[in-house]
Amino acid sequence: MREKTVEQYDVVIVGGGPSGLTAAIYCGRARLKTLLIEKSLIGGLATYTNEIENYPGFPDGTGGLQLMELFHKQAKKFGVKIKLTDVKNVELEGDVKKVETFRTIYEAKAVIVAAGGRPRITRATDEERFLFDKGISFCATCDAAANTDKTVMVIGSGDAAIEEGMFLSKFAKEIIVSVIHDEGKMDCNEIARDQALANPKMTFVWNSMVDAFEGEERLERVVLKDLKTGEKKPITVDTCFEFIGYEPNTEIFVGKLNMSKRNYVITNERMETGIPGVFACGDVREKDLKQVATAVGDGAVAGVEAEKFIAETEVFRNQILQTERIGLIYVYSAIDAPSRELLPMMREVEEAYHGQVKLNVIDQYKGKSLCDRLACDVEPMTAFYTKGGEVVEISSKCDKRSVMEMLNTLVQNPIEVVI
Amino acid sequence: MQEQTLDCLGEACPVPLVKTQKALEDLAVGDVLIVQIDHSCAMKNVPEWAREAGHNVEIEEVDDGEWEIVIEKAK
């Protein structure tokens, strides 16, 4: 095996859709060395959409591809490096995270997972044989013109299925819609349903789902199964469009990140995954509304949180856990008077040791994540003692005598305790 | 395990694809071919073909409108 090259980055973003690109813009602008890895097309699923009418700032609407090109350009402007390749493996624990492609191991201080989703497939017999360019499509916009005056099938009855079906009716001569529900019932909104039912080119096969796809080189027939009678009926079509939802691209993260039942990544509202320095944003997250506009919001949060995380890691390592002197770290809270009042005393103690002791104070209220790095659930008025960058003692005894007695056991030249 | 560079700069489709296919024939499994292109259509059809053929593919934009397609022969 060839030795993989190793490259270092501040942030590696997995996925180049709207959320990944937005995170990249924020990271790049914060002058972080940022790499974005996309496995196919920059812009992700948003590029499948021909018209985006609800993304603010474009009163005349815009195209998915067009909008994503603007995102891409903006990310490049801030010096983001972009690689078009597949991520094979990730190691997310620890200070140095690793994202591996087939040639390179990228090491990063923070990783943002923006892997998005992909259209769900029916998993009917022989589906794989006809996917994408061989007769099964997920993009009416892409393939409608090629189906001018042809017969097409649409699978699904959600908003996407019905709206794309109506769009197809401008091109194809007949649209057969396979719906899993009873006659008249659809998952889409009522306006779309009424329009679809009134559309002369659209016919509906109720209570049906796909049993198999048939054909030689290309798809020729879709076999629909009646869910009530079990009867199987082959229907000759030129193209079959599937609109039955999405699933997340999280295979490489299984067992490494916290996930929902359907394998979406669970985060809090700061896009934290639970592993320090690993964030997730966009469609890959367990959340309700999946739009370019929400992906952008997620991406901005993830980008800023990643930046904060990296800055804090540096403060923590270089200042809080300095190695030159014996460390006294005092955790107080600005909203807790007794703990606040001890601050001048702590400074006096530091001075009394003439450079043998380095005092760091953390306001627990503002520096919660710094406290979390020291120990979980730190109460105000806690003293941490460090030697050579390691915490050697934690104590809630913060009176002058206790602090000095403890420091005397650590420093080379103890001093007399005067109260 | 050798690495070979194929210069397709200034060449339009389908020349880069044909050259890539030919160059890969002469390589052994595990070898790497780096195809330099500046024609955006080759940026689509070369990696698409290579992925379909089962090889590992990575694309790097080396300059504005200039790419390197890295193909590792997998079979």
C-alpha cells in the first residue's frame, strides 16, 4: 500500500452543500485554514432544484445550481481549499481528528459534518440496474425535457412528487403516479393535490407500490403491486421518477457519532455532536425543516462554533495549562458575590510567591466551556492546582491559608503562611 | 507503484477522456495517473468514467479553471 500523505488543517468540512459551504465561508473569513471535501458536485442536493423561490435576497427567484455557484465563489474568496473526492474514513476522538480520502489523511483541530442526504430509493427488485441515467431519475428538472411526449411514472405523493409530476406534465404526454394510500389521499398539500387531480395528463394508481423494475439495458417496465389484492401489474414507461423522501449520508459516521433511529446526526442548537470539536450541520442533522435557508443558518453556527472551539483550545493549552510555573486556577462566578470577593486575595497570593506561581481566573458564567475542559460541573469557588501542565489537585477550600498550604507543597521554595 | 502525469491542458472533449483511458491501460493496479485539464467538460466526463470503471478518483482545482484529476487504478 502507498503511504498516504498527511496534511494539516484547522477545520475540515465534510460535504459541499449549502450548509458546508456556509460553514466554510465563516471559517475562511475567520482566517482558519479550511478544507472542504465534496464527493460529487459542489452545491449538493440544492443543485437538483431548478427554481429556488424562497431563499431570501432573490426576489425574482434563482436556480439551485446558480445559487450554489455563488456560495462556492464566496467560499473560495475567503481562501477555503476545496477537494472533490470521497471521504473513506474518519477518526473524530481526541485533539487531532483525522479525515481520510484514498490518497490523503487530513488532520484537523475541528471537523464539521455537512454530509447531507440523498434521495431514498424503493429497494424494489433490480432497481440498481436502472438508477440515474438508465431510466430511474430523482430530478424532474434534469430529465423532463428528455421525456417530451413520453410516458413517465412518478413514485410518491408528497409535495415534491406532485409538484415535480405537474412540472413533468409540461413535457411528457402521460404521467402515471403510484400512490401508496387509498384513492384521493396524498401526502402533499391540498392545493397541489387538487391541481394534480384536475391535470388531464396525470393518472393515479392508488394503493400501490413498486415490486420490480424490468428492462434490458434501459428501464422498460415498472411492476406495481396492489397493496390490497397483491396483484402485480407491469406498466410500460420511458422513465420512472422517485420522490419518496431522503436518507442521510452517514454510513462512515455510524458508531462514531450520536444518531437518531433513522441515522441522522443528533446535535444541540450549537451544532455540537457530543464529541468536542466535531460539529454537524444541514440536512445530515436530525431536524424538521430542510431548506437552503435553514442549512445556511446551521452552517453559520457550526462555522462560528468551530472557530470558538479552536481559539479556546489554544487558550486552554497555552495559558490555563501553562507548564512553566505551578498553576493556580481559580473558578469564580461574576454573579456570585462570595466567590468574586476572593479575587484580590488570589492575586496577592500569586504575588507573594514571586514568580513561582501563575494564577488564572475563569469566570464560570462566561467561560463555561473552559470549565468543562477542566472537569465536569465545576462550582464557583473551586481552585485547581497544576504542575507541568497537569491538574494535580482540585479543592473547594479557597481561604488564603488552604490555598497557600497547598501551593507550599508544590513550589520549590515554600513561603511562610501569613494571614 | 508509480505516478504518471498526463497533460491535457488546452484540449477539448473528448480528447482528455480518450487519452486517459489509453494511459490507464498501460498502468498497473495501484498506480496513479494525474490528468491535468482546463476544459470544464472533461472535469465531468473523465471522473465519471473513471468512477464507473471502479477506480479511485480525486479532483483538485489547482488554479482558476484548471484541475488535476487523480486516478488510482483499482483493477
